[in-house]
Amino acid sequence: MKPEYIPTINSDQKTPEYIRLSVDNLNDQDLSKVIVSLDANDRPLSRFTDDVWDFAAYVKTKKTALKRPTKWNWNRVPSQYRLAIKHLMYERLWEHQRTEAGTIKTISRTFGGLCRALRIMGDCGLPSLSALNVERNQQLVLDAIAAKKLRADTASEYLNSLNILKTAGYTKFDLSGRAKEIGKRLADQEKLNEQTLAIPQELANQIYGYAIQMVEQWHKKRTKLENFIDGFLTLNESNADSAKILEYLSKSNIVSASRHIKYKGNAGVNLTKVFYHNVMAACSIVIGAVSGMRIGEMYELSPESYTTRTFKGVTHCLLLGKTSKTNKGIPTQHAWVVAPVAKKAIELLACMTNGARRRLNQKVEELKQAGLSGDANNLSEVATSLYLALDAGSKYSDGHTVRSVTLDAAFQRLVAEAPDPETGEKGIRIQKEHVEEFKVINRDWIGDVPVGELWPLKSHQFRRTFAVFLVRNQFGSIVSIKQQYAHVRLAMSMWYGRRAELAIALDLDMDAEIQAEIAEMTALMLTDKAERLFLSDDPVSGRAALRVRQQRAEGNIVFESRDEIEAAMRSGELAIVDNGHSLCLNPKCGRVDCTIDPVINPVLCSHDVIFDEEAQARVRLRERLIKRHQRAVEQEIRQPNLLHKTLIGIRACEKVMSDHGIKFEPYGALIDIKETA
């Protein structure tokens, strides 16, 4: 087949001509004729002999930070390896046989990984790539990687990069299939990936609650905020000095100019940027909490992203955006079901970024008039993002959208500023009471849990935490607050449930990775429940639970380790269904098709398992049933069946509470509930 230029696969952009190169060709004049990339207007941009190969025009995303890695600076590669690696990477830009092609972002990650691995080889004094064939040199490089005290996944990336040299025929150092295992061995066990943590529920409540407060506070003032930011940008464009900017801040009553002593230089600009990023971070936390979106997907949102659709009488709140995860790096339409609070976050972000958006659109018109339609189209698309940098389009800006590291810093400031609901002290910290839950939902964590430390909030944690809450709350989001809870729970179940009927009906694509995350988290949490049932001495009730404990007492050990339980769960030998009011060992159980009333299920069902937390839930259920019964009596409602059913529910709750040693004053006359097989 004719070689295909991978950066333009699934794109209508023009492609440079493929030139078959000889690795022995050292002639700069010949190599300078080889074009490796074009710009957005289809003009030659980078040549083989250039110090920088620029592929930014091929990254079709609004997040400008994602374009930076696609500018390959060859000065990062030690000079003794540079020409060989240029030949290697040039060939990787082209697909020579019909395979699952990568993307320019994937190839750019390969380049970045090679740069890091090759610098280690250079630091070890290896004069050429073939020097890695010597076993002593291989060990030198492995020792150097270990000395860097990397995370396991990062160490594995170094090794995978070295293996590319072997695959391309430059060395004989074969790490195929062993990079992950060796990477774990070389890694610093104290280095952990904070991005993939799930947040314990109490801490998430505090973080998300504070973010919601900020969003609601500034949403009410969003027009004033938009005018303030626009005025600030106009002032900054006029090259106003620090004193004038601080005077503007003082009059605005939005940003505190009294803090300017902390900042050197242009204090007002720094203060305004910090404020701007803090509000943007609060909006991001709210959006991430209710959707599980990746930070890159948030950058694809626009002022028109929030919408509603009605299905089966239920109005669903949706965010319409794009994801590049499922389409070789090319953003495609996607939808997320969210809680109504997301609307305020979207509207606030839209107002905040309108000033920068207007300025970028002015540049779009200038580019069109200059005949640079490709650049104009790209910039016009970027201008719709809700994550525009405060100085987007200015001569001081190094990109049009906010950098992820800037948002991460703002996340940390919000965690440090949020008040503890009990003490009122600033800072949301991991406490001893969070340790057990932390370990349950973060099984890969190695070492001690950092008790007393501020929670290390990162953007990808929203996805893991979202999955935890969906599983835990039967599709109810953590921020399905007040009367929104039941509404959002129903919407989420229609969207993320087994049949995903809402997605099918509305013909909308959904997040398959979130589905997989939810399934994995469901398996993890139910395995934890099974471990408690079969291996611990935690208090239990329910006829199935008591049977298991009786078997153990008689010496009939069903499972001897968590690994055995997990294997049984995954194979289907053991099934545990969380039906919302208890656990059930009947694999066909479900709240919809269960013939036993959920209120009295724990007493009547022969498959039921109840732990203390389910029993505590019965305390609240009993209180609601008592109030319902008392109102019916006071209003003289003459429906004997309803009254009788309510009393039976109260008595069922009392039986569970009694089994778990929860004290209560019996309500009403004694009603017997007979157990059935």
C-alpha cells in the first residue's frame, strides 16, 4: 500500500510527500528537501534538517497545551544519537501497512519518551545506540532509571522507549513484554499516582460543596464579573502600570488589591489571574463531579454545551461536547448526563471567558483578511472553548487556553481554602476516620495514608470518584442535592444502566470508559462486601449471612482469601447484588423484579445479607415510616391496607435494628412477621 501520513488520517488536511530515506544518507542538502509537516494553510512548515518539527496544525483540539508536545525539539536528543532517531521517527510518521494506526499525539508521546530515555543513555556515557547491546551498559541504564526514583508507570515508559530502539533494529536490548514488570521493580514505591485516586465520600462532600458555593456565588454576579474581566483586559492592553491596575481592582470590589504585597512586579495581573483560575477551577470541580469528564473533554465544552432532553416523561440535563479518546485523537461528538447545577457552571464559565473570546474572534477576522483561512478556522474553533486563558490572544500569551498545571494549582488552593464543616478551620485534610474508606476505594495505593495532609486534588480524580458514587448511591450523583436527588438518580440509571436506554433513544454517544470504570468499581466494592461476609467477623444479619457464618463455625470454609473471592466474583461462581436496601446472594435479584416489598425484604428473603451500614439506614427509614403512619392516623385516612403495610415496615426495620444492637423504643402494637423460605 501507499504510505499514509498518520497525522492527517481522519483529517482533510493536505499531506507531505513520502520520501524513502537511506539511514546512511548524511547529506544535509538532500535531507533538507524532505518535508515532514505542513502548516494549517498547507504550506511547508518543517523539514528533516530543522531543529524543530512542528505538527501542531494536526492537533484538532481546543486545549492548546496539547499542541506543545507536538513540537519536537531535536536539541533534546543527545547529538550522537540525533540523526538515527530522526530517521526512526520519520518512518513512524507513516503507516506502511494496514494496521491500527496511531495519532500524532501518540507518536509525539513516543518522541518525548525517547528523548528522556536517550538522555539517560547519554548521561551513562554510551557513545552510540549500539552500545546498548553490551550487558554492562544495559545495567548502567537500568540503575540510572532506578536512581531517578520514578513512579512505576513512568519507569515502564522509559523501558518501552528503549524497546522501540530494539524493534527498529538499532539495538539488541529486548524488553518486549517485560517493561511493566521491570518498571515496578525499578520504581520508587513511595511515588504514587495521585491522578487516579478516588476521593472518600466525606472529603468529596466538603470539596464539591465548597465548589458549588463558589459557583452559585459568582453565578449570581456573572454579568458584573464579565464586565470586570473585560475592563481589566482593556486596561492591560493599554500597558497600564501596576498602580492603575491595583486602583481598578480596589474599585471593583471583586479582587482584593490589599494582597498585592505578596506579589512582585505586576501585582494586579497576578492577583486577577489567581482569582480567574480559582473560579474556573470551582466550575471544573462541579462539572467533573456530576459528569466524570476528563479535563481535556471539559476544554471542548462551549457556551451552548448545556441542554435538556425529555425521555419517558423525565427531563434530562446533558452536556454536549467532544472527546478524542475514541477516535484516534480526532474530537467527536459526545454527551454526558449531569445534575442541573452544571448549567450554572457552564453559564459562569461562558461569561468569564467572553472577553477573551471577543478578542480571539477579532484575530480570526484578521487572519481571514490575510488569506490564512486554515489558521482562521482553527482559531475560530478554539475561541468557543470555556477554558480560554485570561490573556488569550494577547502578545503576552503562550497559548489560548489555560494550562492544566495552572488548574491543578487552583485545585490545591481551593482545597486549602475550603473550611472544615466541624471546626471551621481552613483546609480539607485526610483524617483517621477516612483511612479505611480510602484503602477500600484506592486498592493500588502503597504505603501509609497521609493522615493530616491536605487532599491532593487532581482533575482525573473526578472520574474515579464519579464511578464510586454511581455505584454506591445506585446511580445518584454526589451533588444531586436537595430535591434534585431522585430526578438525577433516575436520569443516571437510564444513561449508565445496563440497557443505556436514554443514550439509545436520543442517539447520543456515551463514555464507554466511564462504563468500564463503573463496572470495575462495582466489582471492587462488592468484592469488599463479600470479603467482609466470608472472611471477617463484622456483625451481620439476614438469613443468607447467618447461613454463611454457621458454615464457618462448623469448619466449612468456602473461601480462604480475597483473591479466591475476587476470582469467584469474576467467574460468576459467586454473585452479590446491591439492591439498594441490602445485599442479595441471588444473582437474579433486582429491585425492579423482586416480588418482596423492599421495606420487609431483609426479614422475608432467604438470600439477604445486611451489615451495620444497611442496618443504620433502617433507622432513618423507620423514622420516615413512623411519620407517615402518624400523619395517616391524624388525618383519619381510612385505608387499612396502607396503615397495616406501614406498620409492618416499621416492625421489619425494628427487627433488623434489634439484630444489630441498635437501641430504639418499639412503636405501636406488636406485629409478627413470619419468615418464609
